[in-house]
Amino acid sequence: MRIVYQLVFVVLSSSLLHAQNYIDLANLSYSITPQNQFEDRETQTQVAEVEFQFTFPQILDDKNTFIATVMLESNTLRLDPTLTQCTTLASLGLALGFNHKYSDKLAITYLVIPKIASDLNHITNEGLQLGGLALATLKKNEHFNYKIGLYANTEAFGLFLVPYVGFYYLSPSKRFEAYITTINGDINYMLTDKLNLGGDVNGLTSSYALSEPYFGTSPEYFAKNTTEFFAYLRYPISKGFYLKAKAGYSITRTYKVFEQDDKVALGLSLFYLGDDRNPLNTPLQKGALFKLELLYRFQL
């Protein structure tokens, strides 16, 4: 599953200090690439992704809000030019926790995030992962707040940590919005009362257990690491529902299969310490991608 695409919770936690005037409760997206060429090969594959996220916040009292989020994701592609069939890699995650408002300036979100990530043909313990998130939002004024936090997860390749620093800004006119962090960001401007023009970037990391070996006899896993830039248009299609049409480019695209015991010492954001793994498949080239998103936004 995407990492800090998993930090969609950031949107929620920021709104609890009222710098943001909405909460994105649900998001459904579908993205597809043109035919991607494998490196040094004539063979190609298309990559299709489906993502769904639904967040349920429940205010408990004036300081505490319970948070529950369901997250689903699937990726369909050929893992190697020698394979004729596409493989679907999927994950199902549940985030449970709460946001505590310590003062009018400070709120912290705490989440536990268990999930299953595999090709779903045969679910084993290797596909079970456990993550957590602690994210602080520090309000400077009605239009600006800071964020700092840490995400951790037990990926198939080992422990993965993502330090998180950033800010959120909403202009007094509410026409310009900026959300910039060390790992993702979004900047958009309202061209009209309905049409938004924007751009976003995301660093994505996820891993999936494979139910059977594709390249040998030992158990294997699939690891994904990409950085994607998008330009988009957002338009309301009915009350609370928005459609985003996005076109972008993956400046890094790493889809690799490793033996199950081939791990790193520590994953840290987009870097790996002690990484001497031996990939078993042929990597894909970088390229364009297109995405449609349908989101439900609750105005505060």
C-alpha cells in the first residue's frame, strides 16, 4: 500500500485545528499507464492501480476524536517479460486511533495500522504487516499550521520508517491552498468558483508477499518504490463529491521481486540502509500515467 498516501490522515488531523475547512472522508481512484517497456527488452506491460479509502471520525468530547479508516489498494502488471500473465497485488488495511487536542495550538493523531498485503492467492503470515503513525499539528494562525510526525511499518523487506515534516496553508480568500511535506505535497488554485487547477507529488513505498515463487524455489516478495508528479483539474459533480482528472509522470519507478529472506537493515523514507538485495526480475522504465479520482469532501 502507498506510504504516505497512507498519510491521508494528515488531512483529517489538520482540519481538527480548523486551519482547513473540510475533511476528505472517502476517495476512490483508478490510474493506468501507457504500455511500459522493460529495461533492455522489447516486451511491455501496462500498470493499473485501484485505490479506495474511507475515513470515519467520531467526536468523543471537546479534546478527543476517534478515527477509523479502511484502505484498499490493488496493482495489476506483469512482473517480468518472461511471464505471460499479469499479477494482481493487493492490500487491505485498517487504521484505528484518535486525535487528542492538547491546546488550541497543538493536536496529535495516534494511529495503529494493521494490514494484509499479498497477491491474495494464498494469504500467509508473511502478508501480515503492522504499522503506526504519530502526527502532531501545530497551529500558527487561522491559515497556517505545521506538521511533524513519524510513520513506521513492518514491510516485507524489513522495518520501514518515514519521518514527516511539513506545513499546510490556506489563503484568506480560500482560493489558494498548499500542503507541502518532506514526502508528498499538493498545491492548487481555484480558477473559478468550481474549477481547481493543481499539482501534487507523492513518494510511494509498499511491499507484498507472493504466494508462490515466480523466479526460483524459495518464497518471494514484491517491493514497489515510486515518485509520481501529477497536474490535475478538480470539479464538483454534486454536493460534496468532486472529480479529479490527473496526468503525470513517474520520475522513479522501482518494481522488484526478491527472495523472502533478502531484506534491508532499515528502510528510511526513500532510502535503504544495508541494502545488498539481489532483484530477481527485470525492472520497468519510467513513464507517464493517468489517473481519475472521485472524492467525498465534508465541509466544516
